[in-house]
Amino acid sequence: MSLSGYSILHWGSHPDQDNDDCYTGSDFATKEEALLDFAVNAGCEIEYIEIDGPDIHEIRKNPNYSKREVRLDDPTWRNERAMQAGMAGGCEAYNEEMGYD
């Protein structure tokens, strides 16, 4: 829960799955503002939307969600994997993921 009262969180999977894929979040001072934001559909990459506050906690599936298959040869996904590898294992890991031998 946010310090200001209410939070809206956008997830790539159900929050109870502990996948650490909360993409974005917004804090609101009032319940009314948070409920209005919660009612608005998110983009197609957001699978679940969560509202959390002192007197409310709900999770709903986004009707606009469109699960697309991620191809391992997708250049955007390859770059993301390389960045993650580089952060975890340094330049060698980055270069290995990118195929630079």
C-alpha cells in the first residue's frame, strides 16, 4: 500500500504468483481517484490490475490483455536478456548472450 493511501498496480501475471513483474504503479490520495483509475482498462501487455488501500484490496484480470508468444530470436527480447545477463554477470555474460564470442 502506498503512503498516500491507495495504489493501482499493473502486473504481467497474477500478483500471487510472486513473478516480480509489477510493471507500473500509481498512488492516489483518495479512494475515488483510485477507483476511477482502476476502472480504466490498461494496455494489452498488462494482465492484472490491482487496487490496494486501507479499506480495499482487489485484483482483476484486464479484458484487453493479449498474450503474445515471445520468440527467442526477437531482437528486443534478445537485448533485454543480454542487459539482464550483463547486470548479473558483467561484460562477459552480456557478450555471451549477444553471441559475441
